[in-house]
Amino acid sequence: MSIKVNVSAKVLHFKQPAGTSRGVYLTRKIWLIHLSDGDWHGVGECAPLPDLSCDAMPDEQYEAKLNAFCEAFCTKGEIDIDAMRDYPSMLFGLESAALSLQAAKQGGKGDILFDTAFARGEVGIPINGLVWMGNYEEMLQRMEEKLKLGFRCVKLKIGAIDFDKELDLVKRIRDRFSHHEVELRLDANGGFTYDEALYKLELLSQYNIHSIEQPIKQGQWAYMADLCRESPLPIALDEELIGVNNPEMKQHMLSMIKPRYIILKPSLHGGMSGCREWIDTAREMGIGSWITSALESNIGLNAIAQFASDVYGDNITMPQGLGTGQLFTDNIPMPLTIQGDMLFLR
């Protein structure tokens, strides 16, 4: 029996405005791929981010391209990964839907994509507590909430308010918790200029920061290489990876910049197959990595979390960025739950 496909759009609504260096999100549009093969069904999520994803485009154009890729999959029975390299959110959604359908056909549940201890509900994945951008009082309150919930790794998005106030937030954490008690990650989202970046990194380094993501805007490889070489803080690349979809170019970029870490979002960085390439290439160079979600619904979050458990194994110790499932008022129900600072699939 041939595989049939249906693509539908859905708008999610944030509980609170989600502030980033690129603006504030109030809603989030996603597309769901539904595959069916007789009595079996699979679902995957495509979630491009406007002004960030390399495959972001007007809605009608996006849907037409996505439908074309899905129809090609239904005809051939396999995903043409090379043809979809430059459309990572579509590739991730189709990869997830195909895995979901395959799991259902094999007699399992369509939401169990990989045979891992996490997918079986036996272990959890440690995650960081994310503090969104806001004014000083808002960020202070959100930071306090994460600490009270017991998060041992907190990630602060910085670059939106006065730097001295952001420095004070970092100091407040360190006044109460040593780096042995709370791991502190920062995400600048490209908010620093190159001329000021090293000075700011030196000020932040006195507070035992685990790492800082993307201190300057992407596309400045020579400047970023300089910062990675001179910075007293470990630097992680995030936005820098967007649009670098060719395996040879991935290797070239990492060998030139030499970051300490890369942070991978399947919806942005090549789907599951593209992220595996990034991770394998980074490992060969001694570069660490972790995986995060990118404001997907629970369908996408479930796939990303299971992918992380498949890539890194059953005993993940480095906190992953998988806490965004609680952001929406109208999320799609899935058996995901956060207990303390661990994500479980029950």
C-alpha cells in the first residue's frame, strides 16, 4: 500500500512573550507532516524560525516546497537527504514522520522513534533551565524561579539590556552558588560587536562561566576564530552553523574557527542527518557538543530528545537544551515531563 501524506499548519501561542536578540515572539507557526500507510500513522514537525532559519520563506512557498519533498518521499519510499540539505526544518520534520511511521508499522507506538533507555522511560535527560531576555526585574525573577526548581545548569540569554545589569545577574548567581553547585551558560545571540567582545568576555570570566554562545554575529569567521583563540571563556557556536550544510564546509569552518563547543538544533542545522555529521566532525577535532530544541511543539521536542539519547547514549551527563515544551498555552499533548532538572518520556 502506498504512503499518503497530509501537511497541516498550526499556530502556537506563548504563555509569556519570548524575547530574543531578534525580537519578541508572541506566536509560533509550525507545520505537521502526517504520513499514513494503511492502518499505520506517523507524524513529524517542521518549525522554521523567521529571520533565522536558512529555509524560512513565505508561508505559501514553504508549504509548496514541503509538499513537494513529501510527495517525492511517498513515491520513492526514502528521503533524498542531499536534495533537502538546504531545508533543515523540512528535513527534520520528514525524518521524524518517517521514523514515527516506521515505529507504528513495527507494532510500537508512533511516538517512540529510537530504541533507547530514555525512549523506554527508564532514564531522564538532564536539561538546563532557560532564562529568557527581558528587563532586569523580569530576568531576575525568572532566574530565581529556575534555581528554586532545582536546576543545576542555568542558561541566561544576554545582549538585550544594559550589560552592567546582565553582569549583576551573573554575579547574583555566583554570590549564592559556586560553579560546583550551578553551571552557568550564557547566550549572547550575536549581541556583542567584535571590538567590545573580548573586554566583555574578560569581565564575565571572573564568574566561572561554563560557556558563552555566539558572542558576535555569525558570518565573521576570522573574527570568531580570533575570539575563540583569545577568549578566557569557552565559546560555543550556534547561529554560525546555520546554512553550512555541506559536509566539507562544516569541516572547513570548524577547523578554521576552533570553538570549544557547537550547539545543535535539528530544525536549524540539517535535520537529524545533518546534526550527526556536525557531531561526528566535531568529535574528530576534540570539539564538544550538545543538542537543543528551537521552540518546537512537544512533537518536535519529543523527536529531538530521543535523537539526543540515540546520539549520546543512555547516560547523558551534559545538560541539553530541551526545556522549551512548557512555553505554549496550546501545546500538543505528549508524554513528556520535567522532574527537577530532568526530562522524561513517560
